[in-house]
Amino acid sequence: MKAVILALVALSGITLASCKKDYVCECTKVRTDSDGNRNSSADGNYTFKESRIRAEKKCDDQEGTGSDVVGDYSRQCDIR
């Protein structure tokens, strides 16, 4: 019985460890001009060694709005 439990624990550990891999989060700044045209530019890539769900959460945390010398923008990030 102990051998079966130990085997299940080991298998669970291997399964959980294999779920983690590198996910790349790609971010862009999106600006809308006065005519309603959208312009986007690359704004960084982030690599997360996590499960897909955690990597997506961390990537979503990179999103937001702000302003710089050019003006206001929104920052959109996606796992690729």
C-alpha cells in the first residue's frame, strides 16, 4: 500500500513539474489619434516560467494605461 501511495505522489510531482514551461508575454502600446486611427508599437517582452494559467495572469498584470511625452496610451499584453 505504501508503495502505491509513494508511486502516486511521485507521479503527481512529475506531472506538476512538467506543467511549467517558458511563456513569452508580448506587450504593445496602443495610441488613438484625434481622427480615431490606432497606432501600436512594441513595448517589451517578458518570459515567465510558470504554468499557462499563472503566466497569463502575470502577463495580464502588465496591462494598463498611462501617458508619456508622446501622449496617452493603453498597454496590451498577450501570451504568444
